[in-house]
Amino acid sequence: MKVFKLLKNRYFAVFALFVLWMLFFDSSSLLKIVTQKIVNRELRKEIDKYKRDALELEQETNAIKHSNDSLEKFARETFYLKKEGEEVFLIVD
């Protein structure tokens, strides 16, 4: 009974329609805001991952630039370089 009285009240009905419109149909609806927040969170995680990767690569680059041992290791692993008289065996998984 009380619910029907509220629905018959035109001010309440207009307010309810306004709230429904704002929640679901408006260009800045609640659903769009929630999905944008989820996408934003995922993109921030991806940015953090790329920053960590860039930092690791920078550290690796500095190590290669300043140490002949790490330069030799990098060249051997990346370009399969070897010293004269050495045999290199590649193990492929």
C-alpha cells in the first residue's frame, strides 16, 4: 500500500526516473564510471609493469657498459659468440 502511494506521487516518480536515467542511460552513468575505473586500474598496473621492466633494462645496460665480463656474457647469450677453439652446444627445449 505504501509503495503504491509513493509511485502515485509524481514528484517521487520523476525523482525515480531521474535516478534511473543517471545510473544507466546518461553519458556519465554509474556503469560507465565503474568500467572506466576498472580499465584505469588495469592500465596503471600495466604502466607499473613497464616501468619495472624499463628499470631492469637500464640496470642491465649499465652493467654491460661498465663490465667486460657482463658484456662478454651478453654477447655469448644473445649472439652465440664464442672464443677460438671453443665448442658451443645449443640445447633447445
